[in-house]
Amino acid sequence: MLNINLIRKRRDLVQDAMRRRNEDIPLDRIAELDAERRSTIVEADELRARRNEVSHRIGQMRERPPELIDEMRQVSARIRTLHKTIRSLEGEINPLLMTLPNIPMDEVPDGADESANIVVRTEGEAPQFDFEPLPHWELGERLGIIDFQRGAKMSGSRFFVLKGKGARLQRALIDWMLDTHTTEHGYEELYLPNVVTTESATANGNLPKFADTMYRDDEDDLWLLPTAEMAITNMHRDEILPPGALPLRYVAHTPCFRREKAAAGRDTRGIKRVHQFEKVEMYRFVEPETSAAALDELLGDAEKICARLGIRYRLLELCAGDLGFQSARTYDIEMWAPGSEEWLEVSSCSNCADFQARRAAIRYRPARRARPRFLHTLNGSGLALPRVIIAILENYQQEDGSVVIPEALRPYTGFDVIER
């Protein structure tokens, strides 16, 4: 959530940020309502001061003048009316503020959409095959580890079943990534609820904007997680963290649920874009002065996973027009899938600055007796499945149709190869 003072004092800056994001936001209306609210508060404060002054005078009088008593009744009635007006204006302002996305950092490149994203660098070599590599949906069915037909029979389109060594591969990836992040990168593992309240979803920034892409339990007013980030943001909602508490590093594995609405075609084949998937999520709460360095570290933690799998990947910086709603700066990591002949996003690492902290009222004290400040939040996939599974199947496939398991995973899978 943006600071209303920023709109008051630097409306040009906010307007330029919205333009960079291709957002048409009614800043003039927000400013107009805010000005009316502030003038109403001033009038109410002046009337309260007048009432207090007169009440003090009346208290010192032997006889209470009827005209003053009548005036105070009118003043009190006016104050009640003004308070109702203030609440009404806030009821209009707050929903508008909730629609404002984060302001892109100055370093973020300009651009209208993903075509303007910048490839920062590419790591690793593409595999060379003496045969025509297959896409994962063919490999998975031939190996008997992915069952699309039964997944659709159970739950509809864009659901699937992992079987045997396919299910074991996914479990191994999750365990390995969690172990790496906790033992080497200093994260504390969390086990999270898979549903959150409307208040939690709003605090994170998913509501109201993304309501139509999320699954909801209407009866209990709970939302299924589209990402663990939505839950972790609320770990410290409405808290003031004491001096020395930061930084905090959390990691969690959760299933994620999204109502994908992509058109039929290439993206709907296989397990690239599905309604339910697993993800290991990294999250940091940090002091504002350290958030830029924290983003670099977060990105490095995700890259180490890619590098140890021995799969070619590339790093992209997202342009302003492709940033997520909550993000002020984002890098994506994409793995190369030679069978599908495309780059697959397996991680998105974002610095949200104080945007989520303001929505969730998360502050910290820099020192004892110091005034509380809003902290910065960062999040990143570490990594997201099943796209990592796609990359492993397509990069490590053999001519006989088998798939070799990356060496780093073998202690977790208990097998070195997936065969027919």
C-alpha cells in the first residue's frame, strides 16, 4: 500500500510510476477525497477545542447560560456529523488506495510488457542430443510417471497425477531444496496453513486485485494459497518487532492453487500451467537500508539450486510494465526446456520495499525507544514445481527414453535413473 503522504506531496512521482506500469489510476479522485477528509478533520478538531474551552468555562460558573448549553448541543451534533463524513470519505479512499500497485524502483527498466524484459545473463550450456528430444508430456506418459487422463477424470482439465518415480522425484526435490535453504542459506522452515482469511489476503496484496484468479471457500471466507508468500507476510501482521529482530528469513513448502485462465494452446499442454502445483518459497523481513543487498542474496540462493541441478538457466530483470502488483523490483529465473523448446520460469525474486508492510502494519524498532518504522519484505521461489520437473525430464532424457537423475538429487530419490 502506498503512503497517502506520497500522493499528497509527490503526486507527479506516483502518476509517473502508474504510467510506467500502464495503470490508469484515479489519483485526482484520491487527492480530492483526501483533501475533503483533511478539511473535515480540521473542522472537527476546531469544534472539539471550542467545546472543551466552553465546557471548562461552564464548569467554573455558578449558573450555566442557556445560550452556551444550546451552542454546545449544536457543536456536539455537528461533530457527530463530521465524524460520519470522515468515515464515509475513508470508506471511499481506502478501496482506491488498495488498487494502487507498488512504485517501481528507479533501476527498473521501462517497458510495456514482458517483451521489454532484459536478459541479464545466461548460465550453463544447452544439452546436445544425437536424437530428437521429446517434450515432457510424451516422456512422462511413456515412462508411466505422469497420468494426465486420470488427473482430468478426478478434477478436470489442467490437473495431473504423478506416479511412482515421478511422485518420488517431486518429493525429493522439495526435501532437497528445503534442506539446502535451511542448512546452507540460513532460513527457518515453516509449516503453514494452506488457507488464509480475507484480511490476510488483503494484507499481502492479493486482494482485491487477484480475487478472480484465486480459489475461495465461500462458507468460511477462506482463500486457498496461490503462493506461500501470502501466508508468510502475515506471520508478523500488526506487530512491532523489537531491536535486533531483523533480518528474518523463512522458507516453506506449500501446494499452490491458481485459477489459470490462459487460452487453449501450447501453454496448456503438459504440466507447465496447471491449477495445483508445489512450490518452495523463500521470504525475508529486513531493514529498508539492507533490502537491495537482500534481493541479491535471495536471487543467489535460488540460482544455486539451478546450478546444482546442472540445467541451463537465464536471469531476467522485469520491466516496469511486467512487474507484479506488490513488487518494486523483480528478477525471474528461467530454465531451458529442450523438448518443449522454451524457457520456463522457475523462480521470481522480488523486493516489495515497504508496500506489504504498510498493508499488513508490520513495523520494527531500529533501537530501544526509537520510533517504529515500516520494514521491507522480499520473496522468491526456491524453486517452483512442476517446471523444475519438466526441465529435468527434458534435459536429462536419453535416447532409449530413460531419464537420468541429476547427481545432487540422488541421495534424496534413492535411484539414479527413471526407466520404462
